[in-house]
Amino acid sequence: MPIGKMIAKLAAFALLAKTAVAVASDPSVPSPLAAPGLPELGPQSELLDTTTDRHERLTVPVTIEGQGPFQFMIDTGAQATVVSRQLGARLGLAPAGRAVVIGMASRAPVDLVKLDGLGFAARVIDNLSVPTLEAQHVGADGILGLDTLQDLRVMIDFREDTIAVDTAKALGGNRGYEIIVRARHRLGRLIITQATIDGVRTAVIVDTGAQGSIGNMALMRRLRAKQRETGQTTDVHGQQLSGAVDFARSLRIKDMQLNNLVIMFAESPAFEALGLADEPALVLGMREMRVFDRVAIDFEARTVLFDTPASSGFGSSPISGRTPSRL
């Protein structure tokens, strides 16, 4: 496949930050109470134990042609599944050409390998051509991207630090989710368009591969944000992205409101690849999502679902973060 075509296919929107935006916790914010438990899983569901890595992302065990398990991160912001170069060499995966992968800070040509027998959540996927990246930049043995998740729901339980991957029906449907948001589909990603940040209409991408939240320059201009700190993050190629750090008073999605949202604003080729360079856009990272009990991303139904904490006062009060959310 020509490299030009692969640029569109493999525009990896994986925010694999190694350096966090500097924030300080707010001890005055109480921790929300636990909400009711998970819905009962269907007989074909597989609840995957997870390991929380150093950047608060969740990884799941996968097998490749029966070998493993290997730890792969589920990244709802990455279009393509990725195998670390080291794991590809260890397994002797056959070359499959070259492609351009677009990270948050850079774009670069990478090697592709043929991947068969990718097993996770009681499924086995064959005939994939996947990029290889350095393990030290990926932070795991690989990434499960959108090319392997399109007919599934990803459910993250932040109370238990688990991820369940299956059909929406097998994962209990929409029971227990107070906020259900329809999303627009673009290059495999689900983009929430019914969001406002301090009154500014903003496209929001829910990214399980991002530690913190990153906004584009169009959003910074509309918010008239100031540079209170300087933040840095490292992308999948090991290139650093720097930006101005400020906080927004609130992010509203339908009836849900998050307060004191820390945002690093930066010029990123990933926003351009998604056609979002000229309109306000935000990548919503794991730090902010952890204020919820559960978040589900349903690619088949094109919806994002939020289970709010019992003490958040859903419908009448905003949610304040139980993780650091104030400069």
C-alpha cells in the first residue's frame, strides 16, 4: 500500500506521555462515594485484569499465535494496533512494508509487520499489518488500536482498575450510565461534538492512551488561555511536545460538568490529521476520566457512556476531580 494512503489509515493519535503536566492536588476536594456495582456480564464476556502503568493507563493481556500473555494498552485514540519492535523481533513477525505514523509531536515512517492470531477478550484477529514502535516510547508490549475495536465496547472501571471488552449487550447494555452521548465518527475515532469548555463549543476525543488533556491552539485562542506553566509530553516516536498549561473552569457534556480542567495547549500534527486544526478541539485524558466510576466507549453504537459517582449530585451539581485537577 502506498505511503500516502497509509498516512490516512495509520494516523496514530496515541498520546503516550512520559512527562506529566505539573499539577498539585487539591486536598479540599472530597472523594466521591462508590456507585452500585457493575452490571452482570454475559456468558461470552471476558473481564480482563489490568495493570495500571506509570502514566495511569490500563493495559490488558493478549496472546499472539498462542504465545504470551503480553501487555497491550487499549488506546481509543490510536487508529492502528501497534507491536513494539522488540516484541516483533522476538516473535519473528514477517515484514509488511512501511507506513507513516502520526504522533502528537511528530510524524515518521515506520516498519510494518504481519500480525496473525491476536487474541484478547475471547477473540482472535488475523491478517493485520501493524506498525512497530520502540517499547520505551509505547510503554507496553503493544497497543490495541481502533482497527481491532470497531465492533466492540470498551468499558473501563476506575474503581476496580479493570477493562472489559465485548459487545454492548454482553456488558450489560446501558444500565447504570447516567450520561450517554452520541459521537461523530472520524478516521475510526469517536468525537463528541456536544461539548463546551467555558462556553466554547469544542470537539472532544476520549483517549484512553492519554495521561492528561491536550487542547489545540484554536481552543487556546477561543478561551484566551494564559501560560501558567509549561508542560511536556513524549509521543510514540520519542519526540517531545511542549505547550502552555492553563486550566478551564468547566467542561460540559450534556448534563455533566467537570470543574478545574487542566489543559496543555500545543500545535500537534495529530489535530491536523483529524481535520481539527482550525476548530476548538480537546483530547480528554485518563486523569480527568478517573473522576467517573466507569467510562464506556461503544464503537458499534457510536456512543460514549459515563457512570457518575454517587456523591456527584448528578443532574444538579458539577463533578470535582478525585485526582489532581487544579494548577
